[in-house]
Amino acid sequence: MGDTQAELRQEADALGTRHLPVDCAYGIQTMRAVENFSISGRTIADIEGFVPAIVTIKLAAARANQKTGGLSEVIAGAICAAAEACLNEVLRADFPVDIYHGGGGTAANMNVNEVLANRASEILCGRKGPHPVHPNTHVNMGQSTNDVIPSAMKIAVAGQLESLRDVLTGLVDALKEKERAFSGVVKLGRTCLQDALPVTLAQQFSGYRAAFERQSADIARIEEACLGLPLGATAVGTAFGASAAYRDAVLRELAAITGKAWHAEDNFFDALQNADFWLRLSAALKAVALTLSKFSADLRLMSSGPRAGFGEIGLPAVQPGSSIMPGKVNPVMPEMMMQVAFRVIGNDATITRAVEGELDLNVWESIILEAVSESVRLMVRGIPLFVSGCVAGISAKIDRCREDAEGSLALSTALAAIYDYPTASAVAKYAAQHGLAIRDAAVACGLMGGAAAASLFADISAFTDPMRTEALIEQFRAAHSIS
């Protein structure tokens, strides 16, 4: 029993006392949280940048508290040293609090407070424990969970969004390359899954590219909005316990540490009560995910077949597609990307419910952060695989594309522009009934001679360019005296 006691240390909190291993970096409140909340297998250390963000706030707070007279140089120095060591290497075992925990993030905040206090005490006296550095009195000075956690969330997510913009840039670059490669490929346009007027494959890909460029810009604006922090609001927005000097100093120190221009939110009460910022962020993530899903679904349709489907493009073959059908290759990379999108959409539903909160604080921030981070993480990991394993290797089936475009009944639209809608409709109906192209049906119906039809439909790429289309129709009308 004596040996066992020698390997333990006793800590106390408002609920009583507990024994912890002497070498354990966290303390009694973290132990209680582990006992209460270990359900998901994912801890606060698994969320990219989250623990470092909290530690960075504690580092900035220690420096600010020393400069404004709240902490002695010795205590502040030990906290700073502990924080810098933690930033250099986050030990997952030190931060075992499950991401699913109640209390608005109190367990996460106290986990970091305890680790830094214990390591600071160890620096000063060679042993862990709340003396001489206390997690609440010293490490948490001038702070509350209620301003630290939402601030740390924004700091962490800002870094995650930067990574997302980087991978979106890679996707946009790959799509630009496809635009250049497909500039002369004329294909059938489709609306309501039915044949429509011709477009170029490059034009179609330009639509995908423009959407991702726009969404990347939206993400950049959200990233900029992350710079507004409620740090200094403390418990309910009144800044109780955080002096004006400290509030200014902590933001200056945070900026000095990170190189980013963090600033105080305009209204601390709004910042603590309302979490609609996360709804705007989730909407931006959902927009990216839905566009990825739509693009991926289009690729599956356009590459379908290869003999009995659209067959307009080819996708890289990255693995066999069937355990029973030899030679079958599936569009697995688009299908992977679509599943990522489904998950992001589900996370958006979670965030939508969680941002409601109540009264003076939103206590559901842990699940908001988990959902946002998972959405970003899946896209950051998935998009580069999608680009390298699919988008970069897309090829055009040029002959099939042109053949389908030339056979489109929607080319009767040119006849409607030259003559009238009923005339064009009659030609289109005749073409459908007799399996003819519009140019041949126009001749068969006596609307024009073969030479005239050949001149009008000789180059269907003209119908992909509004200027060329207008000139072609005007020339035809003038040549045949059609008013």
C-alpha cells in the first residue's frame, strides 16, 4: 500500500479529492471528464489545431498577465515555458477529454489549464501538482471557458480553412488544364437529362471551375471573419475578471505569437449568445460539398458505359470494378467524393441544430467544432485524391461527343431562329420519327436544299459561340432572302 501511495498524488476540486499517478500531466477535473464522457474515441487532441489554439491563448494570457501585473515573472515564465513545449509537441495522452462533453467546453479548457499548470510546477519545483502553479488561479487568469473555447475554435478553424483553400486551388488548377485540353471538343448539352444544344467540353468544365473559384473566395471571407474573437468577454460578456489593460494586451500577444491580426468582437454578448457564424461557415462548406457531389455525379454520367452509356469522357482506371465481371471499371473516385459530400451535408444538419443555444451562452460548441472539423478534414484529404486519381486524368471521347452533338434534335433551334418555332418543331418531329439528323430532316421536309443545309450545319461548333451563331444565322437569312 505504501508503494502504491508513493506513486500517486492527491488533488482536490469543488466535488472532493482524487488520487492521480504522480507522472500524470492532467489533473482532477480532466480525470472526472474522462470518466463522464468517454464515448466517441475522439478527443480534443484529435481535432486539428484545437489544443494548440487553446495553448496559444494560455501563452498569450500569461504574457499579458505578467505585463499588466497579474502574474509574477517566475510564474508567468514557467507557464510560458510549459506552453511553448506543448506547442512544440502535443502529447495526445495529455489531452484525453472526449470531444462529446457537456459544460460548454469547460472540460477542454480545464484539461489544458491542468496540463500547463502541472508542467509549470514541475519546471519550478520538480513535481507536478497545483502548487506553486494553479490551473485556475494562474493559467486561467483573466479568462473563462466561455471566451477561451469559442476563441480557440476560431483560431483552429482558421488554419483548417486555409488548408481547404489550398486544396481547392489545386482542383481549380486541374480544371483549368482540362478547359485548355477540351477547348475544341464539341459535345451534346443536356437539360433535364434530355438532348439540348451543343456546348464544348471546355465550356462545361469552365462552369465547374468557376463554381469552385467562387466558393474558395467565400471560404476566404469566412477565414477573415475568424479573426474576430470574444477573448476578454469572460463568463457572460461583461469581461468580469479581465481588466481593460489585459484585454488589449492579450490580443497584442496573440497577434505577436501567431502573426495574425486578431481583434475583439464588436459585441461580446452577441459573441457568446449567438453561434450563427458557424452556420455561415457550415453553409460555405456545404456549398463546396454539394458542388463536388454534382461534379462527381456528372462525371459518372458522362463516363457511363463505356458502350451503353453516355461515353463522352474516360476516367482513369484506378482499380478493378467487379469481383465477378472481368474488365469492369467503376468511377470509384467520384463515388468516394460523393460520400464525403453526404457526410458534410449531415454535419451541416448537426451544426444547424447546435447553433441554437440558449440564453447567455451556446453550450454545444464541442459538437459544432467536431462537425466543422470533420467536414473540412474529409474534403482536405479527399479533394487531392480526387484530383490526382480522377480529374487530372480525364480524357475526351472526341468522336462520340461530336456524333451525339450533330444528332441532337435541339439543333432545330437554329431553324426556329431563321424561320419560326412551328416550322422548326415540325422538322424536329419528322427527324425523330424517321431517325434523321436535323440537317437531313430539313431537306426531306423541303425546307431547304442540301447545299443550304450543309452550309448551315457544316460546323456545329458555331452553335457553341453566341457571336458565331448570330453571324451564321444572319448570313443564312441574307443568302436565302429570308426576312
